Amino acid sequence: MDRTGKIVVGVSFVLLAVWMWWMNQTYSASRAASGSAGLRTNLPAVAPSGTPAVPLAASTQRMAPPASEEKMILENPEFLFTVTSHGGGVKEIALKGYPEGIPCGPNKRFISTNLLAINRNGFAPAFALDKGLDEDGAYGLTRTATGIRAEKATTSGLRIVKDFTLGSNHQFVVTARIENITKQVVALPVQSWEIGTATPMNSHDVADMMGVMWFDGSKSRDVVGWVSVPGFLCVPTKPLLEMDAKANGLAVWGAIHNQFFAMVTVPDSAATNVTAQSIPLPPPSALQLAEDPQAIRQPMGVRTLMHFGSTNLAPGQGVERKFQVYAGPKRYVTLQRLEPKLDEVMGFASIFPGATFFAKLLLLCLNGLNNLGLSYGWCIVVLTALIKAIFWPLTAMSTRSAKRMAEVQPQLNALKEKYKDNPTKQQKMMMEFMREKKINPAVGCLPMLIQIPVFFGLFTMLRSAIELRGSSFLWMCDLSSPDTLFVIPYLHIPFNLMPVFYIITIMWQSHLTPMSPQMDPAQQKMMRYMPLMFVMVIYNYSCGLSLYWTLQNLLTILQTKLTNSTPKPMVIPAPVKRR
């Protein structure tokens, strides 16, 4: 590396340290501000579909339930399932076999005896009714032959019964009935059912992949951006506060999710719309912050509801809804078997055609290699090598094309100078010259265009593959999180090693790759050092992704060296014809 390169690299690492410190301060302040911002406690009501017969006087605010809370727990090999009398819904679903955090990194920063739980510290129990339809929300709980029943009668003449039954493969069923027990027709208003609160996985989860999703039978919509994260030019983004997805009665299912876990609710009839609202979660205590300064100061959650239209109930008549629910890991091999298209919650959708297909294919390949006995770290190594081998001919073609372009640059410059006063002829002569030399400029771009769907497919797959959670490789104790070796004193900046290897290899690769001869020297130098900007993007990504990119760079360096060292074929001059 020349002197300029060393100076640029040195300055870049200094700027990286300053940037990380600044982002740590700014990001924490932004999260605290978004947590303390005034939020509406009630989402907009949906207009009723009919004229009420005898309208219920439902308040827009839930009355406070009695202080005493009764809890009942259902248990199977997959769940610890807690139902509460406050709201008559699911308080939390603890997932057996999935710890809240992976003991990893400096001082084992994720040590926790808790199981990971869905809807823990949520705004309300899942499958509670909103807008005061059940008045104070105080239910009586009883055990049944198949599960737990929550039941209450309201002063307005409604009887509400909810039955919770556990199934297999992280599924359960909720059957809810609202019955008119008066002697007159009652106008039942819009029913707004809580389907849970999306929450971070643990105290270190920045929750940038936490969100709400809904499916209309053909296409899924994923709404993320509920927390402030570094955006364009590393300026923290403004988080979403609420969402109202007007599905026009086509919301086949709604889901809350974070990076690796989801709860998908499938009602027996589609909902009219899905709404969500950002809410602050309980912050860590002073003692917890003293023990773990890297904990998120103000965690946020996303309260989510599904809404169903109003109706009239005759005396003794009721309306019944059945919810099929999946609550567990975002594991593709399980979700792909569940209808209607629950695998959409994996988040593999991409703007690039084919990327979704490759994400699924590459995940199946990753699991297939693991089934052969390889650890997931070695699976990434082998998968990277296989992808590189498949695209080796295309990359070699691109490298040879760039090399030939560099060799004929003096002749191209001469043509530019000769026809500088006639741009049309200049372009024509240059094209004829390249055609004569059998050089196609598009060849250099074609391999990149072909690899884009594979690259983005692999990126989304490795980012959301729960298989990597807790998997170790070399010094990396969790491939799904950054490989933090220590925290830089006073700056409170984590030192992650894999991104450093990535930036070294990408800089090495950029100095070996021939630049387009049509660029001026200033542009060439800028292009060579542009990869340094990416370290700010990938620094806090999972080390599994950094491992893939680093290996990809090393294999590209190897291929470039082999291609450049291949001797040119000897050209035998044609014999001169004598006249």
C-alpha cells in the first residue's frame, strides 16, 4: 500500500472511532426522546358498517381492572403459556429451548436465566378486546379439558368467552364468542382484538428488524422502522409512531415479529384493517445499567390490533371468531408448511427479482450442509466457496475484460485526442477499435448484474436465519450478532474484529481490481477507497454476514491473482505476402 493509502486507512479508522462514539450518544438520546414522546393511547376507531339497534355505551378507554390478578399457565414441550384475568388474554408465551440472550462477548453480557417470551411487557394481553367493549377487562379463569377459559358478563348485556387450546409445532387456537344475553337487539360495535406487542429479544437488541406484517392473500406487507437507527449519512432516522393498514376486509393474517421470532394470527374471517402503535417498554434499572452499560436505555415495542366490522345481535345470538396462531421461531422449514403462506413472515421479500427465491434456496443449502455434520460456521465457508465456484467463469471474464481495457488504453487515448473535435466520429472510431480487438465493455458489468439477486438473497437469509443464533465459529461465539471482543474504555465503543478483516480484504481487493481506464485519476482513487465507507454500515451487523463477505473478498483476491498471472497466449504474426 502506498503512502496515500496508509494515510487514508489511518484517518478512516480514527473517523470510525469518532463516528461510533457520536452515534452511541446520538442514538441513545434519540431512543430516549422517541420513548418519551406523546403517543395516542387509543387508535382511530373504524366506522361501523350498519345502523345500531340499541347502541352499546362502550368507552374509548379501558377501565382499570381490579388490583388482584389471576394467572394460569398451560405447558407443553414448546410453550409456557400464561393467561391473565386482566383482559382475559395471553400475558406472555415463553419459548422452551430459546434463551432470552446468548451468553457471549465481554463479561458474558447476555447472561440471563429467562426464556425468550413473546408479548412480555406488552401493552395488553394478546386477544384482549380494546376500546372498553369488555368494560373493566376483569375476567374469571377456569381450566377446561382442553385448556383455559376466560369468561365475563358485562353490565351492557354481553357475555364474552375465550377458550385457549395448545397445539403442536408452536401453534395454539383461540376461540372467542361474544353473546347478547339481553332480551333486545344489541348493536355490537367494531371489535378490536389485540394480537400482541412486538418487543426486542433482549436488552441489547436494537430492534431495527422489529415490525408488524399483514397478508392479504397474495402479498405481504412488512412495516419496520419503529426505532431510530443510523440512516442516510448516519443521521438517526425518525421512528414510526403508528400505522393504519386499511385492508378493506382482506387482512388474512397479522403478525408481530422481531429478528428471529414471530407471532402470526390467522382469523377464520379476514379483518377489515390492521393498526399498530409504538409504545415505550420498561427501561432497565440503574442497577442493570451499572452491570451492563451497553443495554438499550429506552426499549420500544409495537402494539398491534386486528379490527372486525360491527354487527347487530338478536337476543341469545352471538358472534364467534376462531384464531389459529403460530408463536415461535422464524424457522423456514416449519413455516413453509403452514398456510396461508406463513413463510412470508421470514422477510425474504426483495425489490430485486429472484432474490426471494435464492434466499430460500440458500437457506435450504445451509441447513443441508449442517445436516451433513458441519457447524454453521463451516457451512458459511463451504456455501461461500460453492457460490464463488459457480460464478468463477463470469468473474474471470470480467477481470480479463478489465485487463484488456487497461492494455489498450493508450490507443483509446490517442483516438480521443485525434477526434476530439468530432465527438460522433470519436465514438464511432473507438467502438470500431474495440470491436476489432474483441473487447466488449458490457462484459465487465454482466457478472455483477447476474450476481445481484444471489447477493441480496444471501444477505436477507443470513440476516434472519435463526439457525445462526447461538452458533459459534473460531472466536465468534454467536454468528447472529457482532463478534465483540471488548468495549473500548471511556468511549463505550464495542471492538468487533470481523468487520476489520472485511475492510482489510475489501481494500486489498480494490487495489488488485483494474479500474476503468476511462476514469480520471481522481475518480480512480476515490473508487479504490470508497469501500471504507461500508465499515460504518456493517460494523454492527452479525459476524456471520461479515464472515461471508470476508471469505468472498479473499476468494476474489485469489481469482484476480490467478487471472493476472495467467500468461498471454503467444500471437504468431501472419506471414508477409510478397508482391
